[in-house]
Amino acid sequence: MSEQFDVERLEISPLDEVDAL
């Protein structure tokens, strides 16, 4: 898992990141 990917996902939607987890 790359940190860069995390940042991109957060930009798209903070809730989306939680769902991915």
C-alpha cells in the first residue's frame, strides 16, 4: 500500500477511504 494512493483516495472522498478498509 502506497501513501500516495491514500492521499488520492482521500481527495476523492474521505468516507470512501473508510469503506475501502
